[in-house]
Amino acid sequence: MSKYDCTKTELKWQKIWDKSKLNSADLKSSKKKYYNLVMFPYPSGDKLHVGHWYNYGPADSWGRYMRMKGYSVFQPMGFDAFGLPAENYAIKTGVHPSKSTAKNVETMVKQLKRIGCMYDWDKMVNTSDPEYYKWTQWLFLQMYKNGLAYKKLSSVNYCPSCKTVLANEQVWDGKCERCKSDVQNKELEQWSWRTSKYSQRLLDGLEDLDWPEKTKLMQRNWIGRSEGIDIYYDVDGLDEQISVYTTRPDTNFGATFIVVAPESEFVKKNFDEFKDKKAVEEYVREAGKKSDIDRIAEGRKKTGVDTGLFAINNLNGKKMPIYVSDFVLAHVGTGCVVGVPGHDIRDFEFAKEKDLEIVRVVVGDDGDKSPIESAEQVQEENGTMINSDFLDGLPIMEAKEKIKDHIEKDGFGKRVVNYKLRDWLLSRQRFWGAPIPIIYCDKCGEVAVPEKDLPVELPEDVDYMPKGGEKSPLETSKKFVETNCPKCNGKARREVDTMDTFVCSSWYYLRYLDSQNKKDPWDKNVAKNWMPVDMYIGGPEHACMHLIYARFVMMALHDFGYVSHDEPFLKLIHQGLVTKSGAKMSKSKGNVVSPDEFVEKYGSDVFRMYLMFMGPFTDGGDWNDRGITGIARFVERFWSMIIEKSEVKDADGLKRAVHKLVKRVTRDIEKMHFNTAVAALMEFVNFASKNGVDDSAKKICVQLIAPLAPHLAEECWETLGQKYSVVDSKWPTFDEKLVIDDTVVLGVQVNGKVRGEIEVAKDAKQEDAIALARKNPNVLKHLSEGKVVKEIYVPGRIVGFVVK
RNA sequence: GCCCAGGUGGCGGAAUUGGUAGACGCGCUGGAUUCAAAAUCCAGUUCUAGCAAUAGAGUGCGGGUUCGAUUCCCGCCCUGGGCACCA
């Protein structure tokens, strides 16, 4: 018997696939399409680790399965190549990001090819390629032209010692990860896209998507729709109003103070009216020094300054002191909060700190009507109104509507729908990204780069070392910065900020559809047929950022008339996380496991199946290599089953076993339960080694294993004299009649405990089954312990007796 | 703190959503083969007692519904993930 040589066989078939262009999808084909997409990787120096394989292997198996089901499957691959790590690597080693990235891409392509996935390499994309980011810039211009891109002052984390802007992940405990200095908040003019304009559509669109409920829920929370009311409070003695958004107007009789954010308009406008200007000025300055993260990390202790001003509650004429405090953020809501300390924990904490009045207006289920003195008594949900004039006695939900009507009627408030979703701030003060295609002219002001001048290429002569202050390192390239105005041809300067890498990844699924096209970002007709993506597979960590950005971009492009659909991803699956010793794999933890040595030793088919065999695809798990030999043995046994002659002992039994196998493997793959699909095939191989197999059974087995072990299947298929390629053969079907056995073995229970078993026809009558069960000596023994009061028979499942 | 998942042998995991818990694989034990080992093949393997038939216990813990619960209900504990001064 000849052993199965995995390496030789796998390399052989990879070469044949490559040569025959087996995996190049014909995007103009009229066959029913299936766009099977995995989230593209970031080309890091870590190379691909087992987590990538855990994702890509099963995703490819799914694509192969769909292909055998008769679809024209398109499976592209590319690289999300811009980003921080390459830039940091450059700062550390002096190697230009384009060089290190190119090298990483090369290694990863080599690794990816070794998996043997059916990637269509002709359509590969690399987001740092000028031919790609040209269109990322084009996308920016479309947003700009259509009023969805705008500039505003926004705050960033700034390290005064490194003189550079930091990403959130570079800030540790409010300190710069590199030099440990305190990180500051700095306001810079930055570009944003109006995602908030699409809040309601992003929310509504979720309804029809075949996504995990968990992910939809996360997006709903992220978008954060709430129905509330803006209430206006007159400021005592001034011609001024404070507007506050609240979802809890029902508690407004319990309002005792107002808090405004240090950066709010109110503070700027009314500064001269404040009692202790110095204290407020000082407080605002201190708050400005803190980064957002620092402000959060400060703990639960509340601080603030009394402005000396009062606001009037129009409900009851109450005068409420106005405070400035940093627990209120200017960019959330209206930047002002009405303090209801009896029914909001944060307000309660602030009131305790400042010794402000606390009024109870809600009685909870416990019926406690006593004054609120401790945080535990703060009643936020459920209850009945008290001390609230005309609302007294109403449940919260009813009181909410009644008071909204009242406030609107009296004209000191208006119902509004509010969303937490903010606009997408996409300016980055970094080198390794797509330059924002805007020019500032001395005469004409802000001018968009004409589309014919794209791409705005990244310069070679830039100094990317961090010393540019609050500007991007691109500022150091004269050649880049200095340009002429496209309008007047006068002296002008380029925008030096680059775009968030999420912009690059927000539209790549469209570029794949025509990655060689130099005239257009994609072929409109091809996109019309191939979008939306039928299956999108990637990590759950992208539930809110990437998956909202991509949906937003698709909707915007649809509105501009460039695409026919407004949702990019029809079905979404998250693969599970593979950990090592319980921790996420990362270079810093030094626990990255490389797949390479396992692939070399056992082959990629074995490695892929082993990862699948770990458990359900969506679960993930902790990596260890114990047990990989089990899959290697299985592959050997499978190979022997195919090449060795055997004698069939029971032809009917074999036929039934094959039909059962087809049913199980089909069902398991449909559910993405690859682990049990492999187990079913193992069981069949065990069965075959005892009972023999014929050629037709062999053929079906090879087809069933083809999505899971593509190289092995191809070799077996050829050995059986079948026509290349197995992935283009039709997925086997089964006959439901042959899956059900004529006889079944049933357990016999006495008072719920199994006391024996009987074999009966699958549709045996109750009397017959009960009679047979009564003949079992052990059952009889337990029946004799009392009187049988009930007989139970569930055909195909169980026989039971109740004895008393 | 809030919102999701999840907790099953020595290990990874199965169980047709109320019907014989532990499929499949790893590991372990014994046997065959071999001068010997590796590899391979065969048998066994939840725990306790027993030579065995069998009995008792058993799906994180405590209750409940039911002839019967890993599955349904109530209360707790633990682990993983997400969000967090968001008004």
C-alpha cells in the first residue's frame, strides 16, 4: 500500500489549479453568482498565525461547498496595508513603510497560497497601492461633492513631549505609551464624514440582514436611537436659555440643578456673568488638559464650579443653580444636563459632592417614600410618580408622555429623536495612509483636487520621524506640500493629513470586482450583478466600526448613483477567537503560533481539518496541537479506503450508510458545523473498513470531503478516474427514505430510569412495543416493585412505565 | 455597573431543541505485529462498588415543572466577550 504524500500532492494540485485558472471567477458569467468574502488581513510582520487559518480555512470550505452546489463563486483576497504598525516600525528601524509592507505582503501571499484556498489572485488588492488609494481619494471627493465631508475643530490625544498625536491604543492610563508623559486634549481642524445623517437608515437596514442577532444588537446600541425632549430653561436675570436633551422628562419636578460642559458654548458666551470667573477659567483649563481617557479614568469623584447663575424650571418656577463640570461632554447631546439627583446615579453623586437638594419624585416597587439619602435608594427605572403635581400617581411611562404634551403645549420644549452615533472623524496626522485630496489656495481657499489629478501620491522624501508637532509628517516634504491651485494656478499648499484606514476598508469589496480597472473604481454592471456580498466572514471585533462604516459608504454611494444596492453584506458570520494559553495571540505577549511548521509536517488539508475539528466555527478555542495526529491518521485511512480494493459485505447497508453520510455532511456544512462533518466522515471510514466500499460510495465520499480537504479530494478524484476538477462536480444528494432505518433500538424506562432496551420496527404499534418491553427481565424486575399506573410509548424514541 | 455568549469525562467536543448523556478524536490501559522500537491493527476507557449481571451518582451550584430535564422555569456562582460618567 502506498502512503499518502501530503506535501507532494498538495504542491502538485496547487500548481495545476494555478495553471488551469481554476479559481479565476468569470465576473461576466451568467451563472448564478456567490460572492464569498473574508475580511482581508493587515500585513503585519507577525505573518499569518493559526487564527488566520482558523478563519480562512472554513471560509474557503464554505465557498467550495457553494461552488459544488452549482454557484459561480468569487473569492478574492487582499491586504489592508495602511496603518500604524508599519509607521511605528519605520520610526524604530528607519525602513520605509512601503518597503516593509511589500515584504510582509510577499510572505503572506506565499503562506496564503500554501493553504490552497480558491482565491482569485488576479483580483488581489493592496490598499497602499496608488492604483487603489487613488479611488479611496475619489471616494473622499464624492463625499465632499455631496456635502457629506466637512471640516471642524475636533480633539485629539496629544503628547507634548513626543510632539505627536496619539491613537487611543498608544495612551496608557492617560499617559503616552512611549515616554510616559501626561497626554493632553488638543483641538485641531479635522475632516469628518456625516455618518450621523444616516443614523435612521443604518438602524432600519439591519432588519433585513441575515446577521447574528448579537451583532445587530450591538449596532443598534451603537447607533443609540432615543426618543426624548429638548427642554428650555430661562437663565435668571439674563436674556439667555439653556437647552437640555432628556429621555426622562417625567422626573423633571425633581430637577434641582443644571450642569454645563467646560467646553460648551454656554460657558464661552456667558463667561462674563459668572460669579467666580477665575475659578471657572481655571477649571476649564484643567479639564482641557485632560484627555478624554484621563477624564474617564478619574474615577467616580465628581468635581465642578458654581457659576453663580440660576436657571428657572418652568414647571414649578424653581431656581436651579448652574454648575460647570467635566463629567458632561460638550459633543454629547446639547452639552448641558439637568440634574435630577433622586433618579440618576451620576446626578446623585454630584449633588452629594456639592451639597445640593435631592427630591424624590418616583416611588419604586418597594414602596419606599422616604427622602433619598444613599445611592442604593436612587430609583432609575419602574415606579410611580410622587411630588410631581399633575403627574402624581402615574406610572413612569404614562407620565413621560403626559409631561411631554404639557411642555410642548406651554412652549418650553420640543420632542426630538436623538442618536448616539457620531460623525466619522477621519483625519489622521500620520504618514502611512491615503492623503486627503484637498488643496488650500491663498486666493481661492479650500479646493478639491480634480479627479483627473488623482492619485495624490505619498512622497518618497518624507521624514516620518515624529517631530511634526500636531501636523502629519507629510508636512516635511516640500515637494508634496507645495503645489499650484487647480483653479487659479497660484501658490497653494496640500492638506497633509491622511485618511483613517477604515476608509480604505470601507469599500474594498467593490474594488475586488474590477481591481485592474484604471478608468473606474469598479465596473458598474459587474457590481450590479455581484453585489451585495453573499457571505461575509470576519471577527466580531468589527461589529461596530468597520461594519457600520462599510454600510454607510455603500448607502452614500447608492444615493450618489454609483451602485444599485445600499447594503454591502447580506449574510455575516463571525469566526471564533483562537487563543494561546487563554490569551489573544499577539507579538507583545509573545504567544503567536505559526501554522507553517504544522503545514510542513502534516500538510494544509490536515491542518485545516484539525482547526475545524476543534469545535464549532463560531466558537474558537484555545490552541494546542494535541490531537492533530488523529486527523493525520484519518487522512491516511481515507486514502487507503479509496485506493484499496475491498469486498462489500452488505450492499444495502452500505447504500444506507452513504445516504446517511450525505445528509449529515450536508446539514453540518450548512450550519458551519465543520467539526461534526469531519466526525461523520470518520465514522464512515470506520464503517467502510469493516464492511467494505464500492466505487460509487468512494466517489461520493471524495465529493463530500472535497470542501474540507481539497488537495486530498482532488488526488482521490483523479485516482478514481473522474474528470477534473472535483470542485466542479455536483454535490451529492440523498434519498430521505434510505436515511431512516426499518428497525430502531429503544430504551425502556421505569420511572424515568433506563432499565433495558428493545429492538422494534420503526413504526411498531404501542401494544407490540410495550409487550416486548415487558419481556425484558430487568425491566420486569423493576415493574414488580409496584403497580404500573402509566405506559408511555413515543415511536422511535422511548418506551416508559410509571410504577407506584 | 449594564448588555450578550458560555459552563458536559483526564482533554477538544457530540446529543435530531423534552426521550438510552458522553458520537468523533486525543490521551490512557491491555493485546497483536516486531529481535526491539516507531508506525499500524484489535479491544477497553464518565465516576464509585462488584469477577460479573447489576446498582448508585453524574451535564457549574440550589430549587421547581414532568413518567422523564444538558434541553423548560426561578434564584445564585464562575469564565469569556462587548459597552461604559452618552444625559
